[in-house]
Amino acid sequence: MSDDYYPGPWDEWKRKEPKDVGMDAGLLGEAVAFSNEHETSFPRDQALRLATVMGGKKCDDGEILGPTRLRGGPNGLVLRHGYVVAEWGETRRVDMTYSATKSYLSTCAGLALDRGLIRGVHDPVKEYVTDGKFDSPHNSLVTWHHLLQQTNEWDGTLWGKHYSAWNPDDVVREPVEPGTYFEYNDVRVNLTALSLLNVWRRPLPQVLKEFVMDPIGASNTWRWHGYRNSWVDIDGLKMQSVSGGGHWGGGMHISSRDHARFGLLFLRRGRWGDRQLVSEGWIDTATTPGNVNPVYGYMWWVNPEGKRWPSGPETSFSAIGAGGNFIWVDREHDLVIVTRWIDPSQFDGIVKRVLAAIK
């Protein structure tokens, strides 16, 4: 809508009292208190956490390949009609965000599709990536759709990590036919990032900065990291392929305020002011429930029949990262909720309390 509010760059973001956007301040305060009372169990030292999680695994050597950070405390924002109505903790602090990075990665795929760099999501990736990773009879069946829905079942090793290195059950499971099985797998997500680097022929952080983060007025404090061994040669230039999460370090390191801008862009269906930055068609596709995993779209979590967040609308969707990193978007109530470092099992409790504050 032409009268939608969009904040200016960086801290040029208007606040409104809850009562001015149809919300009860006391009940909204209860949601904030609930967030602060349910801090994640993650230690502050993320390098220590990752080494502990991966130490002793049979399918992973446990080596951390990308940068990590000490985490902050619980923090977040609530936006209604684009305005900040609640904010708590260190929302300008740059932190790891783990798998919430995947939603930014998915957006780079949407930008490529919008520009014709990818003709269609059901195209085999081998038509675009010719470095041998999609040459085998099995891997040649993988499409962009499979990569983005995490149903690709790609067979191989990338950046020194076999695809089984991610598996929480620490077993090697033979790949099945692409498109038939959902497996949340950071090795294969990193393959998606490398494949998109081959399509764009330029580093993905540059793509995201030019086409999304600068236009939405994000700060210049966010960084998207890869691994020390994820450098490749593209057209004679050395470029780093970024990671789609923080399982071995790396990924998106970003503030809650920049997360909130990204969430607002998706709330506004890809429009920022008078510019359509991401097509509405892509946003609809990315947030459509998958045919194999109905609560997962194109690297966004979705909520059919309230299966993810019983208190939220079926149309709500979210980027989610380990440690309680959420960017939750609710078009029915014109809301964005960003949380950091909460117990993820308690996020629906925040949704319930924020929605209860709407008069």
C-alpha cells in the first residue's frame, strides 16, 4: 500500500506507543518479559558449544572452519505496521544467527530467478553448475527446487565435510531419490550457496548488499562468512563461497535490527517504498508449504494448520536459527517479531502473548 510506513536507514526508525497501533502495553510487556525469562541454554562461547556438539562424532572430524562469536543475551523487537512498538536487549549487537542465514540464501536464489539467471526452479542444477558436483547419475537429478526444499539427497563431500557430517544421529544414510525425502543438512545447504555463486559469478554477500540490504537501509555491521577452505576460482578471481548456517562457524553475523528490516521486507511482499526489491511471486513460492515437509518452504518455516506455532495464523512464516533466533512474519496482523537467544520451544509463547496484546 502507498501509505505503508518504511523506516529510514540505520536508526531512522519511528517508534509508536502500543496504544497507537491497537495494542495493549501491559500485555505486550508480558511478551517481552516472557522472552527474557526463557533464555537459550547455549553457552556464551559459541566456539565451545560447536566443539562440544561435534566432538566425538563418527561422521565429522569436529573441525570448526569459519568464524564464531561470543553470543549476547536475549533481545528482540516487535514491529506493527512497520513501527517499533517493543524493543529489548542489545538489538544493535552483531551475533551469529545460525540457520536463519538460510532464508537470506534463499532470497539470493529468488533474486537470480527474478533476473533470469535461473530459468526455472525445476531445472536440473547441472545445467548451471559444471564443476563436476552434479555429474553423477544420482546427482544429475537434483533441481533448484530440491536444493531449496532440502530434499536434494546430494551425494558427496564439500569443504572437507561428507554430507553425513551434519546428521544428529551420527550415521551414514544412503541417499535416496532426489525430491522424495526431507533432510535438514548444512553440507547440502552449503552446496546451494556454492551453486548460486556459480550462477551469480560474484560473491553472494555483494549480491545481498546491493539488491536487498542497502535498499532496505540496513546497517553496515552485518557480515556473511564462509570457511577458510571455501575459496573457489570464478572467472579467474578468487571468491569465498559462504555458508548457509553456523554449524561449523561462519554464516550470517547480524544484528536484530537488521533482521527486523529483512522481516519487514517480506511482510511487505518484497516492496520497500516505491521499489519492488524481491518479486511477490518469489515470496509466495518461498513461503509455500513443501510437498515432502509441509512446514518447510524454500528455506523458510511455514505454519499450515498451526503445526509450527499453534498460536499464530496459518499464513505466518519464519526464518529460524539455532539458539532461538527467529524472524517471524505475520501478514494477518501486520507484525514482525524478532527474537535472539531464547529457548526455541518457548517461541510460540511469545507469539501467543504478542497476539493477545492486539485489541
